[in-house]
Amino acid sequence: MDRRQRRTRTAIFKAFSELLSEKSYSKITVQEIIDRADVGRTTFYSHFETKDELLKELCRELFGHIISTAMDYTHTHGVQHHGSVYWHLLSHLKENDLNILGLLSGESSEIFLRYFKDSLNHLTENHFRAEISDSPLPGDFLINHISGSFVEMVLWWIKGRMKQTPEELDKYFEGVILPIFDR
């Protein structure tokens, strides 16, 4: 993808994200997106076949970025703290990378929360691989439960105005998740 295509794609993502913070996904039209992004209809459709595809790509980019950097243990946010991958993920959320908090708490949050949870499943499976394989409970059940618990914790954190630090939340999360494996 050349620079011009990247700029266009970025403009479309930005316009779409802004609209999502203003109204629900179902009420946003392609025309509003292209007007806000200042691109033509043909240009929009050369990048995305539908509004749903745009949503999937936006989520893939947002959550892919957040999850992949959380899995990178060398990324320390300027702090000499080497917590769990969940600490890294919470740190990125706290920094509000790519306005993800607005999307997770906005009118269309249910769509983004579903994509967020789906993205977390891979992280969870990798992080708890040994514990899941040793558990008598089905692995897919445990992955779903852990990812769902993390998403609910993030929602609780956002609604409470993010008073706790990522370190505190990481400890809370470990406190409720690790006992699942102590059987």
C-alpha cells in the first residue's frame, strides 16, 4: 500500500471513529463517512466493500495493535515494570491508544466489546496455555470465561473513571483468575 492509500485509509478510519463517538453504528451512513473523510464514493469502495467491512478492519487494526504490543514483553512504557501481558494491555488502554476507550464506552460499544473479547481469546490462550491444558474444564470455556472477565473489568474501570492503575488492575485480575486453576 502506498502513502496516498495509507493516508486515505487513515482519513476514513478517523472519520468513522469520530462518527462512532457521536452516534450508533446503525445510524451511520457511508455518505457521512465519505463526507467527513473528504473522499469520493469510488475511493471509499476501493478500500472497503461495505460499512461492515470497514468496521471489521477498524477493529482488526485497533485490537491487533493493542494486543500485539501487549504481547511484546520488551515494551515497557518508560517504566521498569515487567508485569503480565494483561498489565501491558491495560497500560495501552490507559494511554488510550487510537481512542479505543471512546469506542469501548460509546453508543456502539457492544460491537467493539465483542471484537475486543474475540481478540483477547488468542492472548488468553497463549498466556494460560499450561494452566488450561492441566485443567479438567474445557479449554474453550476457560478462554471465553477469562477473556469475558477481562472485558468486564475494563468496562468497570472505564465507568469508574479509571481510578486504579494498570498495576492494581493486573493484581485484581490475577486475584480472581488464578484461583480458577488451583484445583
